[in-house]
Amino acid sequence: MEPPQDVFGRTFVEVMSEKYSPENFPVRRGPGIGVVVVPITCPQGSPMKDRLNLPSILVLTGCGINRAGDQAEIAAFCAHVIELDLSHNKLQDWQEISKIVSNVPNLEFLNLSSNPLGGGTLEPRWAECFSRVRRLVFNNTQVSWDTLLLLTRETTELEELFLCLNEYSSVSASSMACPSLRLLHITDNSLKDWAEVRKFGSMFPSLDTLIMANNNLASIEDGKDILLRLFPKLRRINLHNSGFNRWEDIEKLNFFPRLEEVRLQGIPLLQTYTNTEQRSLMVAQLPSISLLNGSVVTDSEREDAERFFIRYHLDYPEEELPYRYHSLVTKYGKLEPLAEIDLRPRCRAEVEVHCEEKVEQLSIRLDQTVAELKKQLTTVVQLSTSSMRIYYIDKCSAFGPEEMKYKTRALHSYSIQDGDEILVVPKTKLKAGVQLPK
């Protein structure tokens, strides 16, 4: 049922009461799915019914919510709620948001995506109620970095932070670190300068996963010592659609001491390579990576990639050889180029067409069917397709002619070679008892 339109917005309590009323959920649900909360008293005029079927994961998206409502009722009905999705609403006042959060004592996950938070100011006293939240989602909110820094100081157990689609081109540094944060998801912004990304290292020293696809990051500007110090625990990084155009940036990924998974597609550097070349060159450049673009790197793939890397650079001038080339030559030696073998299937064959006393050379396509070959032969032997039978004779085989009687069979399935024969016999001759050659 669509919520009624209200130009002034609606309260959290009002929407919760409407969505989870007994009329909408008449069946009592079991533990883990939903909880029936029965208030002891209900104030006169309250929008609450005698009971609500409230799940522990509360989803109230796109409902026009812009304020909290009666805090006592939030506290009475949301004591067991652990996840709250309030995305696509009209919340912009942090005091109203804090009224909701402060009355959900077990809240671990809060999604405020697509609420207009860019113009609001978060007071320190309102931020204290976020201290128990472990996962915060602020996608497409334009929430300010001042607000975020205040929240990360107060949310001492924060583990995951989502900041996508916020038009960030810079990052405000913080004098106080957030050591609990493990995952930062900040895709689809405009963080092109590595100097901004560098700040994440000091702000989030325990960062395990950094997802910043679609930022057009130009390069990784720091060296080994700085990357070792700033990102000591980083294991996963996603840099899809970055602006990298130098192999040096790929090599620097080796300076993250614990990095084991990389996602890196859609960068200018790789545009001139085939998909196979892209993966092989990347695997060879990143010896410690176990997952590349979501696929496991096996030991055999790594060896093949490293050998390919050596051969790929054989003709490069000494001054242009990457550092990795020399270490791989030490491991495998200087390999010779592989012999070029054309494994593509033959597409044509030169055959002899025999029809009674007539013999003609004919070039035939091997991707066509028997029926199509018959049409081609009509102009050669002057017979209609319905009045001929055709036989394939393999000149290197001891077996006799093989009738080509299945119209839809492809010619390449007969393994026809140059010099083989196609025998055409008029059906009238067959009726007269003509013997086929053996």
C-alpha cells in the first residue's frame, strides 16, 4: 500500500506503525524473523495499535520520513531492532536522526542513503548515540567530512563505512584515528589525487578492504616505505575504472604488505591489450595476489603468466624493461619465443569432383552443409540436387566412398583435405545398378 503523500513529511513512528500493524501482518512470526511487541500502556491518541509485528531488521525506505515522532514509542517498540534501513527518505535534521538512533539500543547497522544530509550540522551531543553502530551507509547523501569525522570519533566499534556517490573530490584529515574500521566503500566519487587517498591510511589504520572504483584515480604516488606504514593491514583493494596509464602504478600494489585481492579493470593502461594479455601481465606483475578481478590465481596460471611476461618483453630495449622482468629471468632464465602454430580450423579445401567421365577441380567451403554443397555442384555436373547422390572419398584412407546423405551435416566434420574427391552419381545410374569405386 502506498503511504499517503504529506508535503511536511512523516514521522518514523507513524510509518513504522502503519507498515508493521497487525492488519498487514496478522500471523505471529517466529524468533529471528519477527518479534511481536506488546506495549504495557499506550498513550491516548497514539498511532500504535495493541501490538506490532516488528522484525529485528527494520526496512522503512522511501516513506517520506523527515522526523522521529514520539521517542517513548520508538524505545518501546525497537528495543530488539539491530538493523535499520531508512534510505530514500527526507531526513536532513541530525537531531531528529539522533532521536531515532538513541532509542534503538541494540542498533548495529544504519542505512541513511539518499537522504539530503549535506546541509545539516551534527552536534557532538547528538553523535554520542551512534557509539554502538558497527556499519554506517551514507551513499548519495552529500554528508560533509566534518560530520563524518565526528561520527567516526564517536562510533568506537564502527567496522564498515559506505560513502558512494557523494561527489567527494577531497578528504578532510582527522587528528584522531578510527582504529576499528575494516571496510571503506567510497566508489563513484571524484578522488583523482593520491594525496586524498593517503589520508585514509592515517585515519583508518586497521583498514582491511578499500573499495574505490569509478574515482578516476590518476596514480599511486607514494613509495614502498610510506605504503608499508600507512596501509599495514590492507588485504583487498578495488580500483576499477581508475586513470592508471603506467605499469609503475601496478608494481606499487606490491608495496601493500598484506594485499591479496585486487580488482582493477577499465584502466587506460590495459586498453591496448587483449583480455588474455591483460590478465597474464597483471598476474605476473603481482606475485602475492591470490585473487584478481574475482578469479582465483592458481599456481599453474601464475607460472604460465610469468613465462608469458618474459617472452612478451624479449624485444624491449634494456632501458624499458620493467623491474619484474629481471626477477623473473632470474627465476626461469631468458626464454626463447614460442613457435607459432596456426590452430585455426581450415575453412576451404581443393577437391576433385568426379561425375561419370567428367573430372573437375573445385574449391569448397568447409563451413557449409551437405545441402549447400549440392547446390554448388549443380552448376558443375548439370544435375539438380534431387537427382544426385554425393560421396566423399578420402584418398589417404583404405575405406571406400562415404555417402554424404545428411543434408545439415557440416563439411568440416568429414575432415576433408586438399586432393580428396567428391563423387557425384546420378540417381538414374544407381537404379541401373552402377557399381561405386572401392
